[in-house]
Amino acid sequence: MADGAFWGNQENARTVVHRVKALRGWIEPFEKLAGRVQGAAELDELLAAEPDDAVATELDREASALEGEVRAFELRSLLRGPDDWRSAQIEIAAGAGGTEAMDWAQMLMRMYTRWAERHGYTVEILDLSEGEEAGIKGAVLEISGQYAYGFLRPETGVHRLVRISPFDSNARRHTSFASVFVYPVVDEEINIEIRDEDIRMDVFRASGAGGQHVNKTSSAVRLTHLPTGLVVSSQQERSQFKNKATAMKQLRNKLYQLEAEKQAAAKAKLDATKQDVTFGSQIRSYVFQPYTMVNDHRTELKIPDVHRVMDGDIDEFVEAYLKRFGAGVGVA
């Protein structure tokens, strides 16, 4: 078995339950929507044969509700990235702009918290660095729930604020920046499964001190992990059983470190997509003065109600991004 196949099996073992739940999360809503559409079609046929104002009102209400739910299901169908089904970790950092930028970072933290609450996700603050005068220098939030990462990954990038600063006694207009980066949340504990068929055990006579025992018994153990080629050995104990247990512990530790390095490399690859938190690098601008407008520079979607957006209503931006860029990973 190749090394990649081994780690693939590890991943499958850790995530199979989540993937089953995710599939069930697709099938059950689809079946419910299909049933309701069928019911609405039957009502429409009934109205064609026997007009009834009460039934017509009920059908209009159901059609309106179905329109919104079908749209939400369509949006979710765009979440096909390999990690889209996972929870999300959001890292927010103040950029250029001093105290104003720190206040802006805190405003973004509130925006994402409100968005999560609107969608029934739970929010945990993993790290928070407060500013000297106001706002925050940075924060890390974990948004827990299925597909949180898929919905939030379009938010990765630099966010630009334009407003009259409440921290400027001359009431001048300021431009500030904050960066947002979204990671998928993977299992905190790396589960190392070592299968018997993946291990080759060789026994040999221990070297060094040990008297007649060294010469007469093959108590030392060497283990070779076939998928990865890792080799460990132990010969300190007189018991072959104890030496095997010690070698297995060594092997487990080495496999843990190998997987930790793999995850760190994947995170570093994501980090490499980060942009400078300065002019010209923003993905979205939030203008409070002299007019109000939120403009996404990737999709050209503009929403004039900046206060509604800051209260967590960012779904239109997410939808526009996903419809344009689909299941692509990272920023466009």
C-alpha cells in the first residue's frame, strides 16, 4: 500500500460519520422539498378544476416559501469543495489605520458572529488581542456547524472601511483595512490507526549487556510500517512482548508527527494565499460616508444598506461569489 493510500484510509476512518451525515443532509431536504412541490402542483390542479380563494391564498403562501427554500438549496449545492462541509475558523487581523483599523476589525468580528447566529451556528472565541484604545488587534473565531467553512470561505481577503472616524477630533474621513482568513476545522486529535497487516515484525538477539539472556533469546523487536517505510526497534527489555509494545509506541509517535507535518504543510499552503492588508488588495469595500455602499470587487455586487450588511446579512455576497467561482478553493 502506498503512503498516500495509508493516509487516505486514515482520513476516511476519521470522517466517514461526518460524510454520512452530510449525504443525509442532502437527501432529506431534497425529499422534503420535492414532496412540497408535488403537493403545491396538486393544489394548482385542484384550483384549475374548482376555484377557491382560500386555497389560492394558501398556494401563494406556499409558493413564496418554496421559492426561498429552493434558492437556499441551490446555493448549498454549490458547496462541493473537499472541506466545504466542515466547521470554520476565522482569523481577523487589523491592518493599516491604527485605532480606526482595530475598531474595524472588531466590527467585522461582530458581523461574522451575527451571521453565524442567524444561521444557527455556534461561535467560540479561540483568541482575542484587544487594542490599546479601542477595538481589537486580532481575533480567531471558530464557527461550528455543517458547511460553515463552505459558506465563509468567500470572505477570505482584505476588507476596506471608509467612514468619518469617531476617533478623529477633526471629523475627517478615514480609510482602514482588516484581513480575514478562513480555515476549515479539522479534527483536533490526530487519530493514528495501525493495522496488523501494515506491520512487519522482525525479531533478533539484543546486543549489549544482558549476560546469557542476550545470547540465547531473540527478544529484540524491529517493526517496519509498510505503507510509510518507517522503521523502529526496541531491545531494552528482556521480554519480546514489552519490546514490541515499546516499538509500537515509537511508531505511533512517528506516525503522529508525520501526519502533523502534513497538516501543517496544508495550512502553510492556505496561508500563502493571504494578501497584504493595504490599498489595492481589498476584496470588498464598506463605505459609510459620503454615501453608504458595500461593494464586492470580485463579483461587482453592490448593496447600499451597509448597516444591514454589518449586522450579519452577507448572504448575497456569498451567493454571488459561489455562483461565479463555484467550488474553487481559496480566494479568486
